[in-house]
Amino acid sequence: MSGTAPSVMSARLPFGLRTDRVAVSILFLVNGFLIGNWAPKIPLLMNRLEIGETVMGLLILAFGIGSVTMMPVIGALTARYGSAPVLRVVSVIVLPILLIITVLPELWMVAIVVVLFGGFVGGMDVAMNANAVAVEKAMGKAIMSSCHGFWSLGGLIGAATGGLLIGTLGEVGHAIAFTIVATIGILLVLPWIVRDNTTAATRAQTPLALPRSPLPYLVGIMALFCMLPEGVVLDWSAHFLQKELDATIELAALGYAAFSGTMAIMRFLGDHIRNRLGAVTTLRICAVIAMIGMSLGAMAPTADLAIAGFAFAGIGISNMVPIAFSAAGNLPGIPPGIGLSIVTVTGYSGILLAPSFIGFAAEHVGFSPVILGVTALVVIPLLLSYLGKYADFSTD
């Protein structure tokens, strides 16, 4: 990582596992776990606060505003000081926020804390992706896809258990349970994260100005339209399955769980697939699969078939985002922290901001045509797929 000095030596766990590799994987897992537990809470928030799709869309917009505001700040701090000191702060701050949202009684209170939740979840995302790049540098091989696999696995665990725990423990009991689990995971691995702290000399040599090269902005556009379908499934699949296909809350929660599950499986295979086929070919195949799956989910006549469609879409979406992030961390002449900051902010606007407008549109025309419209936009990363060449580790 430019301007940093990640530790080359790492302590070993059983089976030869590096502690820094395990630590960054757990950070991705916990971040995904928190997001996965956010998904089944959306219908509950709508019922408890007595709000419709438009107001819920504005709350999701508040989440997105918090994220895109904090991401550049965390990206700059990461480029300046390294990901390790930043992660030690933001990953702890984020832990109790979703529990606080659960117990707040008023809409305006919830809105304020949702902004904070989005900000620190997004900030943690930037820092942990930079940390994954630092571990890649130290190990000398690509790990980004499997890191994102752990994120998807966390989303799967959070979403799949969320509906069941809500049904058995209630909304507050569920929030307490997942907060305790996430806290234990974070506190256990923070001492293991790769030491990529910068020195005064390297900080002076690392400019924070926006690069003139168009590459990070084009990769950011590619990432945006890779993430847009993921944002739709995350924020609206449960409500779509409940409202339009008469699913129960337990079944509706499986929409995002199935999507996350197939993403997790394919992301654990993603580094091997990318090394075999190349990032460009992998990206193109994934884009086509994603479009087919999202179309099936949108047009399915039953909840079971819609969930199957979202699961198929997860296979396609799986390695599109990791390829974009690996490319961002390896652009020629651009420090990884800066490239990742630009691509993360641009890309995550698709998963954070766009679903709020989707809620407004769906309230007027229904979810099926809106999801189909989002699916058509995946053609953009297909056209920009040549940028995936920077994600091939041999180009580093």
C-alpha cells in the first residue's frame, strides 16, 4: 500500500493461518452481519413508526447520506495514517448504533441515528478494504474476493437468523443478541490487524488531492452499477416479498439471505476463478448472470421463485464488486487509499442512495418494473469491464 509499511511477518494460527488475514476476514464478516441484521428491521421500523415506502425511502437516504459523507473522510484518514488506527476507532463506534435505533421511539430520533449508522458502517467499509489491500501486499497474492465472501457470509447469517430471532426474542431481544455477538468478534481480532500505520515521512509524500487520471472515476462508475442491484435486494426484497407476494416476515427475510448466501459461496471461489479466467472475463460472465437472476426475481409469481431468482443474481453480483475494489487498489500511479476512497464513495452511492428513490418509484408503479429497470443498468459495468484488468494481481 503506497505510503504505508504493512508488516511482512504475521503471527500464525493453527493450519498456518496468518493472524492479519483472519482479522481482516472477521472485520468483513461483522460488517456484513450488521448490514444483514438491518434488512429484516426495515418492515418492523415501518410498522412501529407507522410510515410508508416514501418515508422509509427517506430513512434509507439518510443512511446513504451518512455513508457518502463519512467515506471520503475515512478514506483520507486511511491514506494519511493507514487503515489500522482508523479501524480501531470506527469498528468499535459502530457496534451499538443499530441497537439504539431499535429502542428509539420517535421518527426524528431514528433518522439522526440512521445517519450515524450509515456513516460509521460506510467508514468501516473503506478502512477494512484498504486493510485487505495491505494484507494482499504483505502476502503477495489476491484475497479481496474471499474477504467480500466473508462480508456476504455475515449478511447471510444476519439476515437468516434475524427473522427467526425477531420471532422468538422480539425486536429488542434480537438487537441485544446480535450486538453482543458483533462486539465479541471485533474485540477479539483488532489486536491482529495488519500494522500499516504510516510515518511522518510517508505522510508528507502522500498527497490527498484528487487524482487527475480518469481511471478511479471510471472504476467508481463501474462499481456503482455493480452495487445498485445489491442495494435493491438489501433494502427492499423483504418488503417486496411481503407486500406483493404475500410472504411471512420469516420467509421475506430469506430474500436477502439467499442472495447473500450465493454471493458468499461464489466469493470464496472468486480469487481462484479470477486467476484462471482473468478479471475481465470473470466480470463479463458475472454481469450476464446478475441480469438474468434479477429479472427472474422481479417477474416471479411466487415468493419462493423470487427468492430463487435473487439467489441466482447473487452468483452474478458476487465477484463484480471485489474485482472493482481490487482494481481500485492497484491503479497505476494512485495510492490505494485514494483510489479506494473514490471508488468506494462512488460505488456505494448505488447501494446507499439509489434505493431511497426506488422506494418512491415503487410506491407509484410497483416493485417489479422498478427492479427490471435497475437490472437493465447492469449493462454499464458490462461495457466498462475492460477496466477489470487492473484487478489481476499480476499487474500489481
